[in-house]
Amino acid sequence: MTTPASARVLGLAAAAAFSIAAGIGPAQSQDDPHASGGSAAYVPSMTTLGQLELEIPGRKPDDPVITPEEFATASKVYFERCAGCHGVLRKGATGKPLTTDITRDVGYEYLRDFITYGSPAGMPNWGTSGELTEAEVDLMARYLLIEPPAPPEFGMAEMLETWELIVPVADRPTEKMNDIDIDNLFSVTLRDSGQVALIDGATYEIHAIIETGYAVHISRISASGRYLFVIGRDALINMIDLWMETPATVAKLKVGAEARSIETSKMHGWEDKYAVAGSYWPPQYVIMDGATLEPLKIVSTRGMVYDTQEFHPEPRVAAIVASHYRPEFIINVKETGKILLVDYSDIRNLRVTEIEAERFLHDGGFDSTKRYFLVAANARGKVAVVDTEIGELVGLIETGGGTPHPGRGANFVHPVHGPVWATSHLGDETVAVIGTDPDGHPDEAWTVVQQLYALGGGSLFIKTHPTSNHLYVDAPLNTDPEITGSIAVFTISELGVEEPEYQVLPIVEWADIADGQPRVVQGEFNMAGDEIWFSVWNAKDLESAIVVVDDRTLELKAVIKDPRLVTPTGKFNVFNTRNDVY
Ligand code: DHE
């Protein structure tokens, strides 16, 4: 394949939406080894924005002809495949800006060739890979010459219109009405059916399947353990009361058009008082009443990038956690690279500490003491560390691998280096082990003390538990089906050698699924920490499963199968999630 010289100049970035259910694998540029790895496959797809009906912006004299139908199709393609890197407003994120001053300068042919052939800088070859037809490439080239449409804002009036208090507090049970062991319950994302399954951690019985927003992303639990909050990619929050005879949604609220994160207040004295959600579009976070989801305060994240101090119009909200040391939410703003410590003790006089960290903050978790919060600035290959007791950045670590992706990370006591936290990577097989003990191991705190080598690139999640001697690493976005179907397990007490070996668990083989090419994703421990669950994530119309592994023997313990378990991905054990045990 040859790439036109013109196509090498613009440097458009990869925007391959990852969707196995739709059969859309990671798009690959043959020129770019990076684009064939997992990291290229893992960029936001603004799917729900793609469903909005948007007006064609006011025409300019030289605008190409585009019909309203074509415009709607092009907007959908743009939001689903391009906006993740180039931004909703086309002002750039990890990818270059595509504003009309730039696109009109380079012109139609250039854009058409660029979209067709891709670039070594990471832009997929949408045309030659067959992802887009010639007609679609032509349409997208014309679309980029027109002013971008702006999806609607979502202020208090719009939010209140979506708010449903299904069961008011006064009508809820005053005591637990079921015999479910709530602490050992798992909330399981059923991604493509828009539901969560509540599965018993001891009997594996499905207690409830609850309708949620589109492609639910994560579940979080209130500090008391009674309420479960889930958020869809369409920014719909369901608040579920686990005390009801059959747990069910008691309140709903839509906080925007695209979202990924939700959390609740955890500080002593503030338990269950507030919830907070962050959105990708509009770029903002919302503090809500913790018992009803009534929206109380909306705060925009638009503002200056931490280092260049240039304005960014759409900095997305990534991970949010709740401090255990202060009444604060820790809110990570992707494009501006700022970690916000939002003091919720007086939301009318809101105090926000703005920490300069690094751009492209994504996911992270606490160290074992819950004092330090570690978050990946993924596209920068770094992990930022905040001391949540004093409210300052105390470390910014190059992880040494390509695109760190920790989930919430894994905490354990290393035989040589003491307390550590680890992350795996999307871009390669390395696991960075980072010292987290400034008192006991001051020279090693916030440095990479060891690099492990697991199955391969395309890892998303790593997991252990305080009672476990094992560290589990997945690789669901690898290109080799044998790797995506397996888990690497390191024995923690044996990590004291230079290149520790790992065992391989053939999870997909254990699941015994006849059709499809499922991937293993996200290990989650039960409350006791003696078993770990893995999702075997297949296409929407094929059988999926959850495989339960005995942590002590590393043998298969159970396979949970049920026709209702459609595309299980994230799993959240109530006790571990509530107490930040990972
Ligand atoms: Fe996630 C966590 C964003 C794709 C499963 N994901 C997160 C968080 C963010 C995020 C910001 C941290 C939330 C927090 O802690 O508050 N995820 C994104 C994306 O933008 C991205 C790349 C593309 C998109 O369009 O959404 C994306 N994520 C995926 C998937 O394809 C996964 C594998 C399957 C799925 O269900 O969609 C997936 N993400 C998860 C899971 C977590 C998560 C399971 C929580 C892990 C944990 O243990 O805490």
C-alpha cells in the first residue's frame, strides 16, 4: 500500500471505535505498527452523540453541497469514529484539529486521500481497510469542509426534565427487605443490552436484571452499601436500592449526552449525602442529592490546558473517586490535564483545588492506604499521584510502557519493594510496578520499582486482593485470539527475581463457548478475596459467560451462563467497590 505524500502531512489521529458486538474490530493502518496495537482500538466513540439530530450550521459561500440526510449520516460517522480523537467540535484532542480554517486550506482531494489511506501518525486507513466505502469517504471529506455542528448543552432545565424520582425516600423500605448478602453481590455490566445483572457472590444466582442507560460503563456503591449507581454512555444514571425485596431503580437522571463516570461521597459524616457524575459531552460534572439524584450543582470543565494555558472547549471528565481523607471528590479532566479536588462540604460556596497533572487523564485508583490516588495520563505514558490528605501532586511517573491502563490498579506487598501499586498497558505487554510507601521505602516511592512482562499488548485491567498472593493481567484488545482468551497470573511472593514468570489461565477454553471469538476482560474479586470472576465477552447475539477462578488453587471453580448474560464486561463487587479494595 502506498500513502500519498499529502496524507503524511496533516497527521490526523486514529479513531477506531472498539465494538466487537457490531463486528467492528480495531481499524489498522498497515503503515503504523502503533495503530495495529490495542491502544489504537481504545478511543472514545461518542455513540450517543451520533444519534442526535443536528442542524447543518449556517452555510458559507464555498460550502460543498450536502443534503440534510447526508449531513445526518456524516455526523453519526464523525461522532462514532472521529470525535474521540479529533474532538466533538473538531478542535483536537489526542488527534489534530479539523476546523474549517485547516480543512479548507488543505482541500477536498487531500482530505479524501487522507481518510482513504490513513497516516503513519496513527490515522487509520478507513478507505483501504474497507471500514468506509468510497461514497462514505467522499461524504466525510465534504462534511469536514463545513462548519462542525455543536451538540446541545445540558443545563439545569434540561437535566430536571429528565429527572425521575420513581420511589421517593419516604416510600422506600426502612430496613433491608431481602436476604441477599449485599456485601458479596456483583453488579455486572451487560453492555449491549443496556442492563446490569445483580449476581450473588456465593450462589451465582442472578437476583435481578435491571434496565439502564445505553452501554452502561461503571457501577459505584454508596458509602453505606445500600445504593448502587450505574451510568450509561448516554449519561443516564440509575440509582438502585439494594434493600428492596427485589432491588430496583428508585431514581433516574440524565446528566448530558455522553458520560463514563459516577461516584458517591465517602468521607466520614458525609456517607450517602451526595453523588457526582462527570460527562464527556457537555464537558461538565454534576453534584446530585445522594438519596434522590436531584441535580444540585453543575460545573463546567471548559478552560485552560494545564501547561500551554490555551483554552480547551471540551475537556472530558474521566475517572472520579471520593476522598476518604476530606469531603472531596477527585475529578480527572482529560484534555486540560487537571485533577480537581472538589470540596462538597459547602456546595454553594464551592471550593475547587486545581492540580496541574498531565494531559489525557483516564482511569486510576487509590494505593492500599487510600491516601494516595494514582491516575494514568494514558496518551502521555505517565501516572500522576495525588496525596489526598494534603491535596497536592506528589509524583508524575513515566511508566516505561505504551499507554498505561490500570482500571483501578492493583495494590500488593512486593517481597523486595514493600507496598506497591501496578498498572498494565494497552500498547505492550509490560506491567509497571510502582512504589507507594514514602515512609517505609522513601527512595522508591512514586518510581517504577519493577517491570513485569505479561501476555501481550492490549491489556485493560489488572487485579489482586489483600488476601491473595496472585496478580492477574488481562489482554482483551490483543490481536491474537489465544491471548485475548487468556489471563496471565503472577505469584506475588515470587516477584523478587529479575524476570518473574507467569502462569496462563485459558479462561475462554474453560467457558466452553461454541461460537464466536470471545475476549476475557476485567477480573473482580469476591468479598473474601478467595475467588476472582472474569467476563468472557462475546458478540451480542452469541453466548457469553462469567468464569469464576479459585484464587488459592488457580483452578476453575464455576462458569456462570444464562441467556440473559448478554455481553458482560465490567463487574463490581459491592464490598470491594465501596471500600476501594483492589
Ligand atoms: Fe471504559 C472505566 C472511559 C471503553 C470497560 N472507562 C473507565 C473509566 C473511564 C472510561 C473514564 C474510569 C471511570 C471511573 O473510574 O470513574 N472506556 C472509556 C472510554 O472512553 C473508552 C475508551 C471508549 C468508549 O467509547 O467508551 C472505554 N471501557 C471501554 C470498553 O470498551 C470496555 C472494555 C467495555 C465496556 O463495558 O464498554 C470498558 N471501563 C470499563 C470498565 C471500567 C472502565 C469495566 C471500570 C474498571 C474498574 O475496575 O474500575
